[in-house]
Amino acid sequence: MPPSDPKPIIIAESVRKTYRSNDGRSHLALGGVSAEIGRGEVLVVFGPSGSGKSTFLRTLNALESIDSGRIVVDGVEISDPGADLNKLRSEVGMVFQLFNLFQHRTALDNVVLPQIVVHRRSKSEAVRRAHDLLGKVGIDDRAGHYPSQLSGGQQQRVAIARALAMDPKVMLFDEPTSALDPETVTGILDLMTELAAEGMTMAVVTHEMGFAREIANRMLFMDSGLIVEEGSPQQIFQMPRQERTKEFLKQIL
Amino acid sequence: MQHYLDVFIAILPFLWTGFVQTFWVSLVAIAAGSVLGFLIGVVRSQRIPFFHRLFGLYIHILRGTPFLVQLYVFYFVLPNTGIEALQWSSEMAAFVSLSVYTSSYVAEIIMAAIDAVPKGQWEAATALGFKRLSILALVVLPQALKLAVPPMSGVYVNIIKNTAILSVIGISELTRQGEISIMRFPRDVLFIYGVIALVYFVYCYPVLRFTRWAERKVGGTRVVNLD
């Protein structure tokens, strides 16, 4: 689908990030990554573990600080010390590999609480919206359950509803199906496909190549903290230009 | 048998006075020490270098020295500094020293409990746009307090038992009242100490039971329908 607004919602320029451990060793996680995400676009980021793909995703809502470079989200430069990071984050939804639902709150409360705390919605409005969204992700019948009483797939649905409740302009998915049983993976991927079809802008780190082929507008292949190759799914799968991309795809397909 | 009953009835008023004193001093120490320890633990969990080190020093000094020595410092040394506010009675010295001692243990438990809440909880709340204080108050602390309940019960029981040490500065708590009773019935030392030990047990056991109950209450998974 062609982006309606030509200006990308997220721009990353030469983003560098080094992890330093206590024993003085350092590990280059991102060695100068530049990428853009257009409005309405679905970007899939893939690559071997340790390639920096999750780190990259987490810099986009400033969950990870960066050493140098520039990240602009919807016109706001987030590496600027004066940036209102809380406001920015409320506009960028994030879904985690391990769901990270608030363990002491029910499914419904998980979706209600952020609306009240961050968006200052009234309790009744937040509850109504939460039921709508839990219904949308197909889990409203479990609204009163605690996360520990839900399966992984159900928890991830609640987590997606929670992120959507903030009315995000873009959603980041950090390996959303990697911790799920194989039979529940499809359900979550279908839900994400549905979101994409509704026009949600998405950046997805995933190993699900069939899914990527189906919904991605563009794909990034990362290795050793760098973007090795970028292109449409057709190009990436059928005529990968880089040797490293070919090698990786051969291993996982 | 009649003899023991007579002794028991004779010392009963002393034991009662002693128990009341023990009860109050331990209650104040637990309440004040918990509040102080909670605040210190929360501040320390935030890893702000200056405060983390400062309170770390506070905790390690208190945990690394015997309570008896601390009590002497609060009772003998501090009032001698000439500072008006520190010219306190033996009772005040007991309250303050025991509360401060309690706070050092509570602070460590609270910090450990906060650290034990999975990092993902912080990340999820941060990603949703929560401010740091909201995350602490609404997401992390409710879960941390649950984790803090079991180790806290052990500390509380220890505080109750440590009130016995207060007898050395003349606080007329249970052990001190027992010693007074023994002066009156020197041949019944074993019996009187036995009764005193029993009173401590009767006080401490429900505390352990209560925390077990509270743990179940806050830790259990309940299904609550909000509709």
C-alpha cells in the first residue's frame, strides 16, 4: 500500500550503540544504522541473533540510548535531551517477546491502567475502550483473568490490545512470536496481518519468513550491527544481492 | 504443682506489665523502622550513585555491628553530645535505636524485592509512556511488596526477640520484669524463664502465622470480575 504522507514517520541516521560490560569489555551492537519507516508501511527486520535487530528496534522508542546518530519520530528528534520521551513513547506502541503484562493486574486492568495514567482518560471511557480492544484481539472473555492464568498466545493478545489502547502512530514488534507454542503463532501473526491491513505502520523483528513475505512492504537484513541488505520481500527472497543474506536465508528456510 | 501456680499468680502482674512494654516498643520499632526502611530501600533501588552509597553505608554499619553496641551508642553516647534533641529518656533511646536497626533490614529487603521484579515490567511501562514515579508506584512496588512479605516476617520476629536486650538500659520489658520476679523467687529461675520464653513464643508465633496469611492473601491468584 502506498504511504499517503511521503514524509517517513521514523527516520534513523547513522545510529551507533556500544554496550559496555563491567569488566571493561565493549560490544558494538549498532555500527551506524540508517533506515526509514514510511507511514502505513510494514517493515520487517531479520537477521541472526546478536545482529542488533532488537537493539535497533528498541532505540526507536528510546528504550535504548544511542551513542551517536539521530532518530526522528514524527518530526521530533528523540536523541535531543529536551525531547518529551514519555509523550513520544505513548505514540509508539511496543510488543515484547515475553509479553511483559503487569503481573498484578487483570487482562482488563492491563489495558485500562495505561489509558488512565498516560492519556488521563476517565475510568469508564478506558474500560469501554479496553473491552472493545480485547474483543478485537479475540480475548474479551478472559478480561478478568490475571496474566498467570493466561496462555502465552492469550497474553500476547492482551499485550497487543494494551499497546493499541494508546492509539499509537506506529507499532514496534520485538520477536512477538518467538516465545509462543507453534500452534499459537499463527493466531498472533493473523492478528498482526489484520492490523497491517487496517493501515497500521509497523516495524517487526521476526524469524517468521512466511509471514514477512506476506505482509512486509520492505525488509531489512541485519548482521553484526549493520544493515547488510534492504529490499522488497520479492527481491530479498528471490534475488538477494549479498552473499551473507543468501547464506542466512538458506539456513532458515 | 500448687507452688508453681502460686508463683505464677504472684508474677503475673509483672509479666503483664512487661509484655505490654515489649508489645509497644516492638510495635513502634516495626512501624517506624518499616516506614524508614521502605523509603531507604526505594531510594537505594533507584541507583542514584550518591544516595545509593550513602544509604549503603548506613545499612552496612547497622548490620555489621551488634544491636547491643548500637543501643549503648544511642543511650550513652548521643545524649552526651550536648545536642538538645538527643537528650532523650531511656525509653526514647530504645524506640529510636530499635527503629533504626529495623530500618536497615527492611531497606535491604525492599531493595532486593524491587530488584527482583522482572526488568520487562519496567520496560513495558516505560514503552507505554509511564513516568518513572508512576512505574514505581503503580507497577513495580505492588509486585515488590508481595515478594517482600515472607522475608519481612523473619525480621519482625527478630525485632520482637531483640527487645529483650533493652532490659540492659532499664526498659521494664518482659525480660527485665522476669529478672525482677526472679529476685523475689530465686529458687524458681527455670520456671520463670520458661514462662517468659512461652510469652515470647505466644507473641511471635501469630506474627509468623499472620505473615503467612498475608502472603497467601497478596500472592494468590484471584479471579476478579470487574464488570
